[in-house]
Amino acid sequence: MKVYTGQFRTIGDNDTEVVVGTTIECVEQQLVVMMTDYIEWINDHDVKVPETFDDLQQLGWDNEWYDVQDPTPTDLLTDKHVLTYVMGEI
């Protein structure tokens, strides 16, 4: 079985959250929610919030708010394997 992981890291405090899903689209959808929530929380300049993964990712980089890792595939062999992989990505 293949799973995908993605990371959302805030640049100001370097907090990292890891997302795991069974498809790239699932991971991107979860990351879009995280990026949108963060923008709504930090947005004091009334910046228009984009709707696509790529545009949200670019907005975070441009404003140095957050960094988002594109979904990365890995083969899932056991529960321990995915946890080891995710911890290695953090």
C-alpha cells in the first residue's frame, strides 16, 4: 500500500504539522484547509485568499508565513514503517 505525506510548517515559530493520506489529492485537500485557516488567522492586510493548492503555497512563500511540502509517496509495509517515515520527515 502506498501513502502520501505532506508537511505544513509555519516560518515564524517553525511549528510543523504532518498530514498522511492515501492519495495526493487527499493530502493536498488537508493542506489547503490548513493554509486557508492560517491565512485567515494571520491576514491583517486583507489579502485575497486563493483557492488552489499551488496558489496558496505560493502566497505562503511570498509572505514568508509558511512552507508546505508537496505530498511525498512512500510504500506502507507496517504501521511502524509509516510512523518511522513520518518522524524522519519532521
